[in-house]
Amino acid sequence: MTLANPKGTLPGLGYAADFKDLQSLSNGADASWIAQIRERAWTKFAELGFPTARRGNERWKYTNLAPLAKVDFRLARPDVSHAPDLLKIKALAPWDDAWTTLVFLDGRFVKRLSRPSGADCVALDLAAGLRARRDIAEQHLTRVQAVDEDHFTLLNTAFAEDGALIHIPDGASPAPIHLLFLSSDSETPQTCHPRALVVAGKNSHSNIIESFVSLSDQSQNFTNIVSEYYLDEGAKVSHHRVLMENERSFHIGNTRVYQLRDSTFDSVAFATGQAIGRNDVHVKLDAEGAECNLAGLYMTNNKQHADNNISVTHEKPRGTSHQYFKGILAGQSHAVFSGIVVVKPGAAKTYADQKDLNLLLSRGAEIDTKPSLEILADDVKCFHGATAGHVDQDTIYYMRSRGLDLETAKSMLIRGFASEVAAKVKLPALSRYIEGVIDQLLPEFALEGKK
């Protein structure tokens, strides 16, 4: 495919130097195929650069990437022996001792903090996975997400070094698997490009959590992750994504899902905090009876920017998809929802709906929302809609007349608005964590983001 915006901002010299160093470290089996893929990806990205030109570029029309592109981030090389202790991590991030957990510091696997998987699944850091399950890696890595589909996928592939490889065998139902990505405190801007590959076997059932947490409020990090999900016939994956990086950080997340007959992909995303955060999800339903349910809650304040780019392609008949997102915006923050459903010729009996609802708590908050449908088949049922509005003053007046102060009344309305999406999280430990974050944010949001 042809990428939009070929005249973007070219990467700084730091990126080129780091890529050269990375390639020089490749050897053995890794060099035979991964290094070649990296080389092709870097050559293309170095030509295209970052997609900063927005005119005629629908994918990035409402998101200004100039603040990201102007920083010459250097590839993080963390000393994992200095990773924080487990008590600190548990205080900052979602955690359950019953989960299989892989911990990454600035994209690098930290074995001593991770909790290994049981015999009913394979959950390995990418470096180990490439050795132990090379058959799965070669069959699926860079296949669900085409290398040249996106500028940031090219960049991620060029620096693909660590991350996770997960294989759920046919019929298995393992404990939840948590991929925890920590951004460390660094005096200089640094970046990491983790890669995650999840292959769910026939009739398997799994829960996958991806969470991103900053260890410091002052560091400036750029996380550029690509996650590939392959669902075989009858597989069911419950996916959760938690973005909690700080207000100086940038985050680009590309998630690509490929589904076969009667498979189900359920996803709930929660995001708050980052300077610019992008949740880019594309699901391809490539067999009859496949279903996906995509939901998200984003809360922005100050000058934060949240971008949700969500698309579903129905390739075959009798597929079902739902998109349901909610945004709560305060301060001078900005959010984007760009959702599309594509129904290909012959995909009859498709049912698809998409909805984006937004609550604006201040005059400076702004939302650009654009749900859309592209229907190329007959006998389908497809719907879309979007709303944006302020807190209803009549409701506030009624609640205050019953003795509630203004802040409490607003907090109750905000929580009620958020609860519909938050309630979709069925893992108790994760649900408590998200509810706790919402509770912490409520007082500031109830004051319309003013400090």
C-alpha cells in the first residue's frame, strides 16, 4: 500500500546512529531474517520520516506530530539491574500475583520482576521467543501488521529488538497475561519500540493486558509499540489496554487483529495523562461468524492530546462488530476519534455499529469526532453516531437542590458517564486499578481542569 504524507519530518541524527548500532549487534539466526526486515523498514522510514504534514493526510489530520518529531529521541539502553523494586511497581501499575506478568523497563525485558507462565501457554520475551518458537515468529511476526502500513510501524520494525511472544495452544484457558511496560526516569529524551505478538489457537480463551506506566512525572519518553493478534477459529481474546504515561511523554500504539471463523476479540482501552497518545486499532474479520467488540474511555486535561483511530474491516459474511468510546475532556485538552467500518463486497449479513460520546468540562476542551461507514455489500445492518456536550445544568441544579455541593454533583455526573465503559473490565484487580485512577482524577476534573 502507499503511505500517506511522503513529505514528513525526517528523523534526527540520533535515530540513524542508534539504528546503525543496533544492526551491528545482530548476529547468528537473528541476522538471517530479522536484521533484513529491520534494514528494509529503516530505509523506508528514513525516506518518509514522521507524518507531520496534515493537509490531505486523513490519518493524522487532527493530530499535530510536530512536538514529537522535533525531539531527537535516543534509543533507551536501560540497566535492568537498577529496575525499581516490586513494591513500587505494584503501587503504580495494575498487578495481580495470579497473573502471568512480563515486565519491561524502557522496552527491555526484566526477568527478575516477571512472573512466568504455566504449562498451558507460552509467554516469553521476544528475544527468547525468537529462539524457542521461531516457527510461530516466522509465520506471524510482521504478517498481521504489514511492515509498510504505517510510518510508526516502519520505525518500530526497524528497531524491533524486544517485546513479547505469546502462544495460547488450541483449547487452552490460561491465567491472564500482563505485559507491563515501564518508562524510567531519564535526564535525556529516550525512546523504545517494543513488539508484541499474540497467537491464539483454536477454541482457546485468554485475557491479555497491556499497560504503560511512567515511573517519573519529569522524564520525556516516546513509546512506539506494535501489537499483533492472530485469532484462529473459535478463539476468544479479552484484551485490555491501560495508558498511564506522564504529561511529557509521547505514545503511539498500533494494534492489529486478524480473526478467523467464529473467533471473538473483546477490547477495552483506558487512557489518560500523555502529551500525545495514539490508540490505533485495526481489526480484520476474515471469516464468517467473527466478532469484535472495541470499547474505550479517555480522560484528558491541561494540554493533553488523545487520538483514537479505530477501524474494522468485514471481509466475509455474518460478521459482527461494535465500537463504543467515551471521552471526558477538561482544561485545554484535545481528543480525536476517527472510526470507520468497511464492509467488503460479498460480506452480507454484517452487523456493525460505532458510537463516540464526549463530555466537555471546560470551554477550552476540544473534540474532533468522525465515525464513518463504507458499505460495499447488500443485506447489512450498520449504524454510527457521535455526540459532544457539556454538563447538563438542569441536572446540576436538581442535585444541588438536594443538598450536594457543586464539586460533588459534577463528580457524580462524571463518574456516571465513565462507569459504562469502566464496567466492561471484568478482571477484578484491573477493574479496581482503573476505578482508583478515576477516583484520583475526579476532583480535578470536577473543577473543570483549573488548578
